[in-house]
Amino acid sequence: MAVLASELDMPLVPLFVDGDRQIRRSAMREIASAASIARTDIGYSALHYDTVTKVLRDKRWHSAVGFAAQLAGVTDEKFLARRRVSILNAEGETHVRLRRLVAQAFSPRSADRLRPFMREVINGLIEPSTKSGSTEFVRDVCEPYPIPIICELLGAPKADWQKFSVWATDVLRIFNGTLLEDLPVIMKAQDELGEYVRGLIAERRSAPQDDLLTDMIAAEEEGDRLSTEELEMMVEAVIVGGTDTTRNQLGLCLAVFLDHPEQWELLARQPELAPRAVEECMRFWGAVNGTIRYATEDIEMDGVIFPKGTFMSTSLATANFDSSVFPDPERFDITREPVGSPHMSFGSGIHYCLGASLARAELQEALAILPRRMPNIVRSGETVMKPATTAIFGPASMPISFDAGH
């Protein structure tokens, strides 16, 4: 007989706390060893791989992205009025339609077209440091790496690369737990980005090019096309979603390899392992720790009833260490055989990361090059991580040294 979730004795996992992210991750995994679901400040959290998968694939659980402002206590009417349907929070037929229209533009084949450019960018970024054998990796490599690729993808001029970087960082402040004080910065970035994107769309309508934006403008199925507002939303999603995630994930990849130098040496000898290395890095330490859903109706799951309106966070990081799916999960191994169940860092279900193919390609190209050109990496100073409340997590600074001349 099903019981209400509120009637069960569950461990408490605070969601919005600062502190050491690694300590928190370990504590979450300890809780997951005894429970598949825990309580949080605002609802519940799915911890096991199968429970997280059930929530993300159940269409009755909707994305709570649109509630970020309310959850942070924002009451500013001008800001709240900006909320609109996007690929990140759309549900039902609206989401199906958007994904269907842009699926081809975000296919692995589309991402593969940019691989030569990705190699050119990563080599250009590390070239100055290979002479000295030292660099502040986040500032010199991670931060700038995805920007020219996104610009190339959209056909934006090189002169605008720095603008994209600032806009992506500032817009994503909405998820950082500091929303109230960051509102003016976020709104300014949203306005500037929107104005820029509208201009870019107008240019492509009159002068099509071989780029993603032109593909999305031309995308059509049974007479259906994206409106100008939808195009603007999609381009903004590409800029914001494709920038901070990749730069933070690359930083986390290197942080993991610094703790496992033998794996770095192996990858230098066998760059063909780069695809597996990316998947293992993302499983071991993903830039996105979790997502939040809400129940659109009373939902019964494994004999437990979650009332309509319940918030359910999905702990992707904990699911990635579920030993029933990933044998010996604490072991970092870039030769790990695929187990049939992918890591959860790209999510699952209808909101599975639209840019996964692009992100994989960027990380694969970087990890195929970096170990050969930066052998014997070691920390040359303290690695400073971003606050634990940062939604897209990664290192803030990471000084390293390595053998020069490669």
C-alpha cells in the first residue's frame, strides 16, 4: 500500500549550503548507501541511479528551471516577467516540437564538422605555455576554450568572443545561490545578449552562411519553422549552455588527472582513449551536480506518493557512483569498459543535454592533445574551487607546471 513521502523517516540533505564540494559529495554517497531518496530544504532528492533515471524519464516530473528565481526569494516583478518558454524548461508537445526542429543542427555530425577548428583553438591556447612549462590552466585554457568554438558554430565574428564569455558567465549567475544580489548584472547581460542575438538573426536571414544559426533558420518539418523569438531563445541557450559547462568540465577533468598522473601518462601514449577518458571524467566529477524537477500531479513511485507541487532534486553526482551500475566507482580508470548505462552528467529523458555531442567533441579533442603537449603535469600552487553553491561547478584557478618544449 502506497504511503505519503512526508510520513516516511528519511535522512536530510541540505541543498543550498556552501562548503567543500568534495566533502558534500562524499556525504551524499554515504547517505545513498542506505537510502534511495532523502529530504532536502525544499522537497526531496533522488540518490540512486535507477531512482534518478525514473524521475528524469517520467514526464509528470517537469523541469523546475523556471522556478529558480522564486526559490531564491526574488520578488522583483520586472525580473519575474522575463520568464519565457525555452528549450530548457519547455514540456510536452512544445518541447517535442522544439527538439524535433533543431535535432539535426545539434547532431554528432554537426559537431564533428568543428573538430579541426577545436584542435586549432586548443593548440593555440597552450602554445605560449609549452615554452615555459607553466600556466594558470583555468584562466589561460578553460575560460577561453569554448568561446571561439561557439562563435564559429554561430558564425559570429572573432571580435565578439569576449562579449560572449562575459554574457554566458553573468546570465548563469541565476543558478549560483546569489541571485538576489546579482539581479542587476543578470538583467544587464540578458538585455545585451538578446539585442546582439536579434541582430545576428537578422543578418543570417538576409545572408545565410554555413553555420548553426542558418541551419536553425532553415529547419522545417511539415511546414513548421522556429519563430524569431524561438530562434533568439535557442541561440541564447547555445551561448549560455555551451560555454560555462565546457570550461568548468575541462577544468575538472584536469583536476582529476592531477590526482591520477598515471592515467595522464596513459592518455599521452594512447590518445585514442580520449573518448573514454571524457566519459570517465564526467562520471567521476561532473560540472553539473544535479537538477530539480517538480510534480505536476500526485506521483506514486516505488510505493511512495509525492503530492502535486513536490520538488525533487536529482543527484547526478551520486548516481554516477552507484556501485550497482559502475563497478568499483571510486576508481578512476579511463580504460573502464562501457557498462551499457551511461553516466548521468548529461541528464536523461526529454531534457537530456541538447549540446552533448558538441561538448563531447570539445572535450575529446582537448584530451587527445593536452597530455602529449603537457607531460608530467603537477600543481604549482593552490587549486581554488568555485563556491559549492555554484550551479556549474569547477576550479576558479589552477596553476600547473609540466615538461616544457612539447
